[in-house]
Amino acid sequence: MKLLTRFTRLTAALLPLAIGAGFAGTAHAGLLPGASYTPLIVAGAPPDSPGARVDANVPTSPFSGVVSINIRYANGDSFICTGTLVSKRDVVTAGHCVDSNGNGQVIDINAPGNDVRVVFNSQPNPGDPGRAVITADKVSMNPNYQGFGNCPPGVNSFCVNDDVAVIHMNTDAPDTAKIYRMMNPDTVSTGTIVQFVGYGTTGTGPDGFTQGPNFRVKRLGQNVMDLFDLDDEQNFANGPQEVWYSDFDGDGQDIFCDFFGTCTPVLPNGKEAGLGGGDSGGPSFVFMDGEYYLFGTNTFGGDFTNANPGGFGSFSGGIILASYSDYLEEVTEGRIQIIPEPGSMALVGIAAAALLGARRRKQA
Ligand SMILES: [Ca+2]
Ligand SMILES: [Ca+2]
Ligand SMILES: [Ca+2]
Ligand SMILES: [Ca+2]
């Protein structure tokens, strides 16, 4: 993955300082300086293994609409990311996947030799329509994204916020690929369980990263959202929840519990996972009432020491998409389906009924 090669690992020296300073509750990236920032899916301890986390490339998979993405430049550079199908033509991914210069300049797909291609894996056999590779005819990056780690002027931190992009394809997605609806809750709670899907680097909790990414092999994992960052354009003090963080628990390590007092459930071995290079832009789904809703994208990973990159004790995270729903609506020209959280939908229904009741009483 792009970030593996482009970003050097930072030290963890600041972390105890931040804790000593009374830091709690939120985590902004400047205070989590552990990272190689490489999204991947890492499997847990044996008997769990990278192989056990592979999702079949079949139309009946609930993840048939999770795609890999190949970003190519005229100079020969080629990158892999993950994305989520949200309409027949639109794929949501990470801004840094299509950032040509590290400062938020979107790839020029009209320049000779450059392209962005979406790789479908909703059918298993070579030549199947569900394995189409479709070229982008438009790529959009969120305007507040200024490159990985880069903050707005005057904000002295390490900002992973706003890392959202949308790829528009020049033909329709294969029919066998699922299109996901996005959930738009008012707020996201610590403890929200998310389902990761990605084509990235994999490995195990004890060993960290062991195998590189693959455009045709998608893996699954889960974790729990622990911490959130507010808007970097408002110095993390206000605005919507833009960034989420999860720790990779196992072997007795629970870093966000130890460091921040945020002690969410450790998921069973075989479920709990981290992210790796190539998972960037892939979905964090929330499963509710039988449906996987697109909830977040996965954009970074990190750790506090260099001992075991991607293993237990590392962390990962990404973008809370609800905070970008206006942008996503606009750039997909309304093709993305964004729905309120089912819980609040029910509330809306009750409120409407109450209103109706009140009106009737008035008339009577
Ligand atoms: Ca920003
Ligand atoms: Ca922002
Ligand atoms: Ca965890
Ligand atoms: Ca934990």
C-alpha cells in the first residue's frame, strides 16, 4: 500500500506526555504518533489465520460490492486500495488513494499514462462479468483533504481527517455486485461494532504483517470503535466526528484501555482485526436489521512501537462518513442512498404519528 512506502514510522514518545497532560476521551492524531499509517486486515492468533478471513468472490456474499482499486501513474507507480459500491457508477474510497502529490492534489486521469480502475470480485471465475475491471471517468477528492497527515493552516497536529474520495466509473457495475446504503446517525458511540472488508496486507496478531495485498483476495474482520476526533478545520474542538480509532486487542494487550481508559469489549479471536496497507478506502459496515450499512471508511493504521507492526497492540481507524454526507450527496449527484439511523427513523415515525394525533385533536 502507498502509505507503507511513503510514510516513515513515528515514535511514541509523545504519548505518555499526552496522558500526563490529562488527555482523555478523544484522540487526535497528533497525540497518537505511533503510526506507519497502513490500513490492512490482520487476522488474530492461531487457529485463526489470514486464510480463514478470506471472503469468497461470489454474488451471494454480503460483500460482493466491495472492490479493489488500482491507481496508476505514467511514471510506473501503481497502488492498491479498497472501495465500496454506493450506486451503479460510484465507489467511495479514501482521498489519499487518489492523492498524486501527498498534498491533496487529485490524480489527473486525463494525463497520458494515468488511470484509476475499479476491480470487481462478485464472481469467481476468470472472464465472469462479475470480475470486470472498470476505468474511472471522474475522480473527486474532499476539498478539506490536504494530504495525509496535513492540517489546515494554524493547526499544529497530525491530521488524518477528511480523507474521502469518490470514483465515478465509465460504465455500470456488474449486476452481481451489491450496492450499499450509507447510514447517517446523529452521533456515533464508543462501542459501535464495525465489520471491516479489505484487499490489503494481512498477517496475524502475534506476528503482525505477513502477506501483501491482492486485487482478487478480500478479507474480513471486525473491531469496536473506541475514540473519535472532531473537525481539524475547527482545531478538533468542535464540529462533527470525522475520524474514528480502534485498537487491536489480543494476547492481553488492550492499548486504548491502558492509555485512555476506553475499555470496549475485546471481540473473539477470529473476529477482532486490525487494518493493513491496501485496505485504505475500504468499508467499515454496521450490521443492522439484516443489512450491512456503509458507516465508515478505513484509512490508517499505526502502532506505538516498532516491535510488531500490525500486530496486537496496534491501532487503526478511518473516516466517519456521516460527517461527509453533504459532500457525498453532491458528488454522486444524489445517487448515493443515505438513510438516518434506523433507531432515529423509528423516532421520526412516532413523532409524525403524534403530530397527526395532535392535528386530529385540534380539528375535533
Ligand atoms: Ca482537513
Ligand atoms: Ca475536517
Ligand atoms: Ca479493539
Ligand atoms: Ca481495546
